[in-house]
Amino acid sequence: MPNRISQSTILLPSAPSILAYAAVAGKKEGEGPLREEFDLICDDTTFGEKTWEKAEMRMQMDAESRVLKKADLRPSDIDVVFAGDLLNQCISSAYSLRGLQIPYIGLYGACSTMAESLMLSSMFVDAGLANRAMAVTSSHFCTAERQFRFPLEYGGQRTPTAQWTATAAGSLIVGAHGEAPFVRGVCVGKIGDLGIKDLNNMGAAMAPAAADTLQTFLKDTKTSPQDYDRIFTGDLGQVGSDLLYELLSREGIDIKDRHDDCGLLLYDRETQDVHAGGSGCGCSAGVLCSHILKLVKNGTYENVLFMATGALMSPTSVQQGESIPGIAHLVHISRKGE
Amino acid sequence: MPNRISQSTILLPSAPSILAYAAVAGKKEGEGPLREEFDLICDDTTFGEKTWEKAEMRMQMDAESRVLKKADLRPSDIDVVFAGDLLNQCISSAYSLRGLQIPYIGLYGACSTMAESLMLSSMFVDAGLANRAMAVTSSHFCTAERQFRFPLEYGGQRTPTAQWTATAAGSLIVGAHGEAPFVRGVCVGKIGDLGIKDLNNMGAAMAPAAADTLQTFLKDTKTSPQDYDRIFTGDLGQVGSDLLYELLSREGIDIKDRHDDCGLLLYDRETQDVHAGGSGCGCSAGVLCSHILKLVKNGTYENVLFMATGALMSPTSVQQGESIPGIAHLVHISRKGE
């Protein structure tokens, strides 16, 4: 039975278990610091398909089939799947899942989708709305670039604040009974907007939402950053991370010694040309479903906060002069179930 | 506490109450059969804004402020809002809600969004995940037409199977304690795909999902169509409704004498040129949040099923030769709370 302690923060006393997780990565991501941790790296970024959109769909299907296999479950064992992605009308998710015949709840949370889908999966299991729930999302550099910025063939220059959309997918299954990692609580984000209008500076657009969600959760749970071994954001990149530190420091909160951003973990910025870091739904999904959950499972960390951020604009809204609203959902993941 | 009786069907024993509902409509919709039932009809389809996208956002804001006023609640009284729309990256929802500061869960369910958001709101309240939840969605003919089909100025011919995207928004608030209408159960839809590839025949693409969800719910609850005063689909239009009858008749189910489609209720097809009927998130939202809920509240109907359908394709997926997957979520709404 969920324990609501504020408008935003809900503790999950049954501590739903993350039964299995799987991450699939593209070539560039497979050459980065997490290369040993992915379940599958595809050197061919088309994933054997004829279009980039079909490639992204295929990558998500790979993540789904691998997580089912690792959990030793069939699609009919899953009560509900929460999924979404960056593509218009979330086609990667709808097409990747149409064959599995699992009750489907489509999400749109931009790059926050991994946190949104994990949060909802955990809430559903804790509340008895599902015995097992699946969360899945993805992004692909080539589909995102041509949808949000320029055709790849155009060879557009990238600004230093720009982030690199990750080619990756992550999937996990939450269940009522199982081993660590466990989900202990969530904080549902509110939309924040400090007026950033630069489509090439999304880290800055999302940082205010991340600061707000983290402050809300710490206040509601009467905890401090020191109560968590690590606080992971995704995907603020370098620019957004610096702004997050500044916003939090105004409230007397310092997370610098225990903060990592998924957009900075996925690539080696010295040797891989990704400017301010990685982004895209697949960035935090790929890092969570390989690196982070493994570190909790193997005991490196006891308690972590996973807070994926999303920028909720579209090219149309930006062209019409609108600023970029951001959101951040938070999930408290622990090695301890009680 | 929710009572899961199958993978898809969940009964809500606490019978959450729909505390208030509000519908906003455009000029054409305001000239149709439901003209007396909307909270607001705007004769200017720009809603006073400079772009169609901003107009849709404004229409959704009108629906949100009106439903809060009718429920005599402030945004801070709402624990969570579920919202989504048809526009790329669901900008109508994100921008309309950024000022309200309510924990936000973004959805993408295409034209099924009203059922998806009402379903999740009711599940959250029944499970104790929220005391009060808001659901909101919208569509606008001019934003949808230029995004999914042709620029308006092109004056493209419409096929007889085409549907007319409604300019409308609907919003409602679900709470733990209140009067009728009550939500008694839900059925979470699975993605169905019978291979329809015609972007101008979305009713046919969605009918298989509607048939599947309705059959599943009737079987799980051991009820028949005769146990419900009315079964509302949205938005199959005439072509999709006929296909739904055919698919159900193969299973020995006949709903013809008690079925209405929101896409056929919203317009007078004799005098309003909408071809196979209305569509868009705002179609079923506008009809639910004016006509249907009023008829349950005033006792005309004791029990209704509301089943909004969505077509989960994008222009890109259709151009790449993909068929159109469909989904339908079902909500059982009753005048009785037990």
C-alpha cells in the first residue's frame, strides 16, 4: 500500500523489486566507458533495418526480448507495460510492443521517460494494480537529429552547449517479489520553466525541474544528499549539471561530491565528440539498465536516487518563440527492501 | 484497494467519484448536436492566439480552469495530472499545464487519451496513490490537419472514409469522496494491428483494438452488453463502427442497439461536412466531459462503458510502409457507487 507523504512524494512500503534489466547500445555508445556493461552493442547503427526509425524500433524490441529472457518470463506474465520515446507519436514504443500483447500505457516524458516509466511500474506494483510491470524506452541519434534539428546530410555545426542524442534502449521489469534492487519511493515532477529558448541548451532548460524535484523529495522525506551514496541525473550534461549545482547551492544543498549525470557517464568527452554530453530517452535508460542497477545489485551502492529529466518542447513550439518547459521524476532505488 | 481480476481488467471497489468535468469546443463543434452541453464555445478558432498550436494550448487551459472552478478546487488540491494530446511532443498539454504546478504525468495515447487519463486517474485514486487526480486532453482541426495530412491552404480532397479532427478539449477531476458519476472498473488495452495502411481510414485501424478490449472486459467481468445502458466508443466514426459490429458479431456479441460513437455524436453528418465522423483526442474528451457524464449524473443512464480508441501511427511510419496499430482503453462509469 503506497504511503503518500506529500502532493509529490510517495513511499512504496512493499519495496517492489527490479526483477531484471537490459540495455542495448549503438556503436558510439559501445565505444564509451560503459562498453563492458551493455547486454548488446550493435556495430551497425541501422540494426539491420532499412530506416533509422525502424532501427530504433528494432533496438527497443531487442531490449524487451532480453529483459524478458533475463527475468525468465513470457509477455503474458507481464500485466502492463509503460513505454514512450522521443519520436513523433512515440512510434518506436507502439511498433516495438505491438507483437507482445501486453496491456499498454503509452507515455510522453521526453528524456525523463525512463524515470517516468520506472516510477509508474513501481507504483502500480506497490498498489496492487499489477503483479509485474515493464518499463521501456529508447532514442536514436539519427532519428532524433533529423526530427529535432537538421537532416544528417546537412552536416550542421553543433554549439558547445549541444548534447548528443544517445543511440540506446533500456528496459526493466518490476515485480512484487524478488531480490535487490528495490524501489522505495518516488517523487512525481512538476513542469518547470525558467525561460530558456535555446534548442541547443536543453541541459539548462531541464536543470530547474531537477532542482525542484530533488529539493521536494529531500524535504518531504526529511533526508539530505548524504543519505544517498549517489544521485544520478539524466540528461543534464555539463551545462545543465553546473546550473543544477548553482540552483541547489542557493538553497544550501550541495550534491557535487555524490552526483553523476547519465549524459556524462555514457561517453568519454575527451575522445568522443559529444560536446556537453549525451541526451535522449535512451541515454538515462541505457545507463540505468546497465551501470546503475548493477552497482546497486552488487552492493557498491546501498541507496541511490535516479532522476531523469525531460525537455517538453517541440521544434514547432520553439519556432513559435516559446521557451522550453522541463520536468524531472525521481525514483529512490535501494539494495535494502526494508 | 484495486481488485485485479485478469491481466487487463481491474475493478475499483472504492468507486472513485468524478467530482467535476468541463468541455470546451470550437465553432463547428458548437454548431453541432451537443451545442447546449459545452461549458464554452469559442466562435474564433484561434482562441485569441497567434498560432493554431497556441490556440489548442489556450483551449486546454480553458478546460482546466473551468473544471477546477466547477469542483471549487485550487491546483494545489490536485495530486497529479494525466495529460497528453496529438501534437508532436504533446506540447498542448505541457504548455497548458506549466503554470499550474501540479505533479505531471505525460501520456501518449493518440485519440484514446481521454480514456487513458481517466483510467489512470481512477486507478491512482482507488489505490491511494492520489486523493484527487486530473485528466485533460485536446485536439484542434487546424493543428492536426497540417501535422498529419496537408497544409490547410493546400485544400486537399478528403476521402469518404476520412474523419474530421475535432476542435475541442475536455477535463475532469477524480476524487476519493464525492457523488456520481463513479468509476467502477477499467480495462487496459493491448495494441492491435490488422494491417490497415490507409491514413484516411483510421476508424478501421482502431476497430480491432476496440473489439478486443470490449470482449476482454465482458469476459473478465462475466457481463454482457445488456448489463450496460450504453456503450460509447470514440472515435471510430461510421466506417470503424460498422467494422466493430462485424468483428464482435463473429464472437456472438451484438451492441448495435446500445452503441454510440463519440465521432458520430459530435456532429450532424447531414448538415456538417465531416465525412465518416469526428476524431481526435478532443472528440471523445469533449463528448465525455459534456454529454456522457451529464447523462450518467442525471440518471438517464445507470451504467455506461466509455472506450476511447487511438491510432498509434505517425506520418513517418506510414510513409515508411508500416500499418497502423490501434489501442482502446475502457472505463466503466456508473451512477451507483456500490
